[in-house]
Amino acid sequence: MAKVTFKIILTSDPKLPYKVLSVPETTPFTAVLKFAAEQFKVPADTSAIITNDGIGINPAQNAGNVFLKHGSELRLIPRDRVGHS
Amino acid sequence: MKGKDLDGENIFITDNILHKVVACLKADRSGVLVGLTIRGEILITGCLSCDDITNTSQIETWLPGGISVKGEFNQSKNNKNLSFSEPIFHASLINHDVIISFDQQKTKPRTITLTEARRMLQDSTFSLKLIVNTKVDVMNNGRLSVRSENLISDETTFFVPSLNILIKSCDDGEFVKCFPKSDFSNGMEVKIVKSKSSSDNVAPVLSCQPSSHAVYQVPVRFDGLCYVNKDSSSNKIVTDLNMTLRCFLHSINVWLESYNKTSTSLPVLQFFDFNVPGWCHPVSICYPANQSDDDLAQYRRETLHPLFCESCERPIFRRANSLNLDKEFSKELLVNPHETLPCPKLVDGKVYTVHGLYSYHHYMQDNFNDNGWGCAYRSLQTLMSWFRHQGYTNKPIPTHHEIQQVLVDVGDKPKEFVGTRKWIGSIEVNNVLSEYLGVTSKIMFVSQGSELEGRGRELAMHFDNQGTPVMIGGGVLAHTILGVCFSETSGETRFLILDPHYTGGEDLKTIIDKGWCGWKRGSFWDQKAYYNLCLPQRPTLC
């Protein structure tokens, strides 16, 4: 089974720690986000992944697609405003 | 530098058109300048680029009635054998300036702004709308039958319903005598009374034409523009209206011939009016109804955009750009409320704002109470309206529930999300723009509000290069950034903000006076909170 590898940097931490993840290329990208958030011990639903150039990634894609389009270096950022009034 | 007048004729041209001509000449492309004569002076209203300018009647079919070819431009050769209906001038680049030559005399055209040119056109002409709602006969070899072409003849008479008058060629040609000029107004409709060979026919006559071709009737509807000089004789008006008709028949012919070769069905043809940058008036383009804008992309890229000297960077000829379609822009929503604002007083401050038009979406509109939770949704709607206004899409502005459904569809939210009052932010805005419109966005993460002022240059570049409105979320609030004023020397930035939290009515004065749309300092942001900005990237497509 073909896998793709991402290096995901936690941008909200000034030390810019990163984790390397390897997932099957058919993995839905929403799952990659959940997995990455777990690794950094941040809540998945208040996090998002963008590319190194700052492009927002449409989560309705699989990991293989994202890898082809945007490469392997990605950033994990905190979402703005996901609460409930 | 004023050259000698060309036979008393001054040639007025807008700076935009002149710029296009210079670009064409430098690229060694040739073409024509079109316009009309107003009391001995020539107003150039547009330009077309074509390599073969000897096919004069074909070139003129792109133009509204009353507008004709006035000059041709090319750098290498001086065509002497052109058969346009009247003598035309020649233009070329000499020492980086466009020089016009006519009959041995040389002069420079006089540049005016687009506003001045439109005013000249408006003051000296009135526009008629030639309504043709008929069926044309098409033979199965794809050609229009001769009977259709008889729409145009010396006997063609035009009827103006609102004034209850007929216009036709008459011997003395004195238009002003017959119809007081003041009765005519812009946009007046004109219909055709079909020509008859004899006016004594009162009984229907049945004739049988043996033909080797089956004949199909294809319905067509055409609202053609015709600019009539206020000083025109009635004969000239008939000529101009006939020209409009010729343009219409030619366009149909072109599409029908291309269809005949490839399919067994004939399309319904529709005409759309478009504003071309720099032109003083719209142009009419014909498209088959069964081809979508995407199907027609190649036609626009390879034929229309080069013809009108436009790059393929932004949409001009998509149906969504047309003037005729009732775009369902809510007439009540304010468009570009920021335009009346004075610039902020910043030393060496340069203003960078959104390009084009957007509509102001905010709380409580559409009778939907989203007070307290819907601000990011409203900012997203404002961003969507920009893509609609500029013709990138025809899709309607989604409601809050529809936005939520899109987020469920992409897997970003669970299905229970729809119908709730849950907040969204920049990431969700990016996801919806991507899924619903196919638009990519950049996300700018700013770890503290106090840093936003320092991102002024980046935002300025965004407005310069992309020109799209920006959604910003953080510190519990969402806003739309329409522009920045950035000073190179001090690094100070002011932000042009459109606030979706406004709950009142579409009252421009209140919105401006109370600052719901206004320039804000860096202190406007929560200095400790982190922010995400969604910067939509303009699709490069035509």
C-alpha cells in the first residue's frame, strides 16, 4: 500500500516543533488533521493544516492528492473562533 | 504637441485604448480603431486587433450600429486598398508616440478619460435598442436562407412603439424635420417591420419553393444597440439600424455554420452585452445556449480576448459578466460603500483597496437573525459577492445553512452542524470558497493582534496583485478587510474595515458615520489575541 509522508510544523509554538507522519495515500485528509493534532496534543476541531506557503487545504481530498499538489511540508495552525455563543 | 488638424478633424481617444494600441504595435500586431464622427471630430470608442483587416464587413459585425471603423493601426505596412465605407486614417508608433496619418498629414490623437469619452458619446447620440424577436430560416446545409437575409434591404422599415412612428429611408433624408429630436430618449426600443415587395398585398399568398434543402426555423432574440447621431438624417439612421441587423445575422451565421459540420441539432442562439475595458459602449456577443461558459472557454481565449486586445487574466465575456442578465444582486444591498470615504491622513501613505465591486452583507439581512453568531458567515457572503460581481461565477450567495452543509460535505464538520448557530472562522471560509467556488485562498496566521500592523506591506501586495476582499477572524470577532493604507517611510498601516456586525438597514450615511465601514488603526485589533486571515486568490481565467 502506497504511503505518503508529511512533516507537520506546529506554528503556534515559537519553538516550531514538528512531527513526521506517514499515512496511506488514500487516507482522507480530515483524518490526517486529526492524527497530527493528537500527536501535538492539541484539539483537532480547533486546528487546521495549511501548506508551507500558507495556502488553505480543502479537506475533501485524500493524503496522496495533497502530497502531489502541495508537497510534504505542512503547518498546523489554531483555528479562529470555533466556539458556540 | 498639437499637429495640424486633419481636415479640421480632431481625433479623441481614451488613454486605455491608446495604451492597448501601443501594446499591439509594439508586438507587431495590427488592427482597427472604431468610433463615430461627431460634428467633424472623431471619437474613438474602441479598438479591435485582427491580422487581416481587409475583411472589412466582418470586422464591422462586432460593432453596435452607428459605430464604424475610423482608422487602422499597424507598424509595418500602410494598407492603401482597404474598402471600408469611408476613408480611414492610419496609425503607427513613431518614437514611442502614436501618430495618425491621413492624406499626407500627420497628427497626434487627443487623449481623454473614459468618463469624458462616454459623456461625448452620450451628448451627441441617443441609443436605440433594436429588438428582433423572430425565427430565421436555416437550411440543412447550415446556411441562413435567402429569405432571412431579406430582413435587410432598402425597403426595411423600423417602428418605434413608444413614439408610434416609422423610420424608413426617404428621399429628402431630413430626420430632424419629421421627428422632433426631443422625443427620442436613450434606450428607446425599435422593431422591424419586415420588408414587403409590394404594399398592396392584402391576401395571404402561398408560394412553393422547390428546394433541395430542408428548412428549419430557429427562434432568435436579439436586443441590438445602435448609436444614432443626433444630427443624423433618417437615411443614416436606417443605415445604422441595418448595420445592427447585419451584425446580428452574421453572428448567427457563424455559429450555425460551425454547428452544421459537427452535429445534427441546431442551437438556440442568445446575445449578451458586455462592457469591455476602455470601450465607451457595450458590445454584443452571441453564444449558443447549449454551451456552458466552460465549454466556451476556448472560444473566449482564442478568439474574443485577442480580438479585443485583452489578456486572459480576468473574465470579461462570461455570461456572468453580461449586462443583460438580471444578476439577482439584491437591489437592496449596498455595493462598495467604502468608495465615499476620504483617504486616511498618513504621511507617505499609499492606499491599496479591493478591485472591482462587492456587496455589503451583515447581520439580520434576508430576515435572518444571526445576531451574535453569523459574522463570519456574512463576511464569507461579502467575499462571495465579489466573485459574482466580477463574473467568476453565477452561483447564488449561499445562506448560513447552505454554508454549513458545504462544510459537512467536505468532511470538516459533522452532519449535526447544520441548523446550529455555531461560529466559523477563516479556515471554514477557505473551505467553503474552495468547495463551492473552486477558489484557493492563502491563510495568514498572526500570533498576536499587535503584529497585524506589521503585515501592512503583505496586505498591500495582496490588494495590488489579487484585489480580493479579505476575511479576518480572531479575538472572537470576524471582519472583512477591504484595503490598507500603508506608509513606506513609517511602516504605519491603517485598515479599511467592513463590519458584518451591523444590524441596521442599508443606510449608507449611518454605515459611514458610525464607522461600520471605515478606516481603523492597528489598535482596532485585540492586541493579545491571535488572528487568521483568509486571502482569496483570484483565479486566472477568462
